[in-house]
Amino acid sequence: MTPEDVEAHFTRTDGSYHFARWGRAISPVLFGVDEASLKVLKGAIEAVVVLAGHKLSDVDPELGANLMMFFVRDWQELADTPNLEKMIPDLAGLVSRLRGADANQYRTFRFDDMGAIKACFVFLKMDDAMAAQSAESLALSQVVQAILMWSQAAFASKSPLARISGDGAIILRPEIGELIRAAYDPVLPPVADDRSHAIRLFARMDIEL
């Protein structure tokens, strides 16, 4: 990974650079999963948060839970979820757009007054493509995409995960792990719009050129 690669991970489709990390402890809640999957998901959340050097909390004092992950079989289930429309503006319109795009995942963030992440909502439709993934792979991929405000194209051509040859275990790509760790360096600001920020991130990554 080069400084330019780091920059690309936070460059929006309009060409602007924007970085944001969580500004508060993460309080997760998961909907629509069985006990076995729940354990895997919680393990992935804890692993990524520990990697970042960030914090987990049982309760967010403002929101109760601030990382909400919903697993559904059909997008209509979101529209039928009580009180969800209070948290997601134009929920009916969102469901319609997700159906029209034949999407199987969607995430949206909320930000505090400084621009740091204060909440993330993750919606996953368990179609054939999603169901074909292992629980470990799905969990780790989704948590990685929620730990930072990545660009829309950050993982479009290359997954943040890798498979170990031999036993086939799924792991986080080392350079992405280093980028997450560097992103949570307390010396760096939680929000940045200047491209020089990418150089500061790169300087804190323990990787070989």
C-alpha cells in the first residue's frame, strides 16, 4: 500500500477527500440472527474494535445502541420493523430504492457536531450471494466497513479480507488492519477533509513499501 492507495480509500466519488472515525464507544445491537451467528458477529466486532484501539460499551448514553445491524430475507422486513422509521428518514423510500437496485446491503452513518461517527446502521439482505459467505467472512467484512467512513469505492475491486492458503481461514488483509489501527491514532483528528491526512495515516502504518 502506498500513500496514494491510502488516499484512494477515503476519496469520494465526487473527487473530494473525507475521513471520519468513531468519536464515541461503540454499542452494538444485532437483529435477525441466530445464537451461533450472534456469537460470530460479536467476536468480529470485538476483534476490529480492539485492533483499532477503540472502545466498546454496553449502552450509548444518547442512543442506547449506536451500531445496529439488521439481517433480513426481504427488504420489506425493514418497513415492517416497529419504530425503525424514527431512526431512518424516508424508510419506505429507502426500501423501494433497495428493491429497485436489487441490492443486498446498505449502510448509513450518523455524525456528531464535530463530524465524527456517532451511529451506523447496517442492513443486509440474505440473498443467495450473502448466504454463500461463511459467517466469519460476512461478519468481519461488515464490521470493517462500519469502523470507518470509507469511500464508496474503497472495496469495490478488492475485498478487505484474504484467505490463508492451506487451511483456508479468512483474515483481514494486513494492510487494511494497519490502516484501521493508524486511523485511530489519538494524535490524529477524528475527521479530516485535507488530502495531507492520508500521508499522516501512511506514516503511522507498519508496512513495507
